[in-house]
Amino acid sequence: MGPNLLDSSIFASFGTLPELNVISLAQNRLLGEIPPTLGNLTRLSKPYLSGNALTGKIPSTLGKCPLGILAIAHNKLSGNIEKEIFSSNGLRSIGLQSNMLEGPMPSELGLLENLQGLDFLENKTGEILVSIGRCQSL
């Protein structure tokens, strides 16, 4: 459903669709927070939410999803990045650039054996973690 000119929020009711594995809402005008109910999606592997005006924190409940790709760049997300978000060993690509995230990157990033792409550009996340060196596919 992107790119379009959708100018709403992400409906919390998306979290009631148990078979949903891809959300493609990039390049719209979505506002508000990412609903924590997305963590109920036991098959969600690819949330494409980049290029909107989403605000608030990245919900830690996303860590309950079998994420392969996390694409939420170019928004207005803020706050610390919770370690729970990086719980999925299948996570291959993380795009969080151009937000307002702050605080240190969780050391759990170094446990992502399949990680091939990582972008934290234009945030206030501090120094590169030594544990990133353990990501053999990066």
C-alpha cells in the first residue's frame, strides 16, 4: 500500500490478523505511533514502514515477531532502542536511519548471526558496538 498518500495512523487492528507476514506501508504520510499490537503477529517477518511521519518509541513487542527485515527508516521515531526488538535470530536487515533514536545500541545486535545490513545513520545512538564484530554475515 505504498507509496500512496495514506495519511492516517497504523490501525491497531492489524494486530488481529494472525496470518499477516508482510506489512508494506512505506512512503506514505502515516502519523502516530507504531501499535504494540503488531507484536501479536506471529508470522510478521517484513514490516516496511519507512518514509512516513511515525512518532514515539519502537514497540518492544516487535521482538515477538519472526522478523527478517525491519524497515522503519525516515520517520520521527524517538527514544531508546529496546533490546527485545532484536530477539529474532532470522533478522537479516535493519534500517532505522533518519529518525530521532537515542541511547546506546543494544549489545544483543552482536548475537544476530544472519545480519547482512544495518543502518543507524542520522540518529543519536552513540558508538559502534564491539559485539557487532560477531555478526559474520555483515
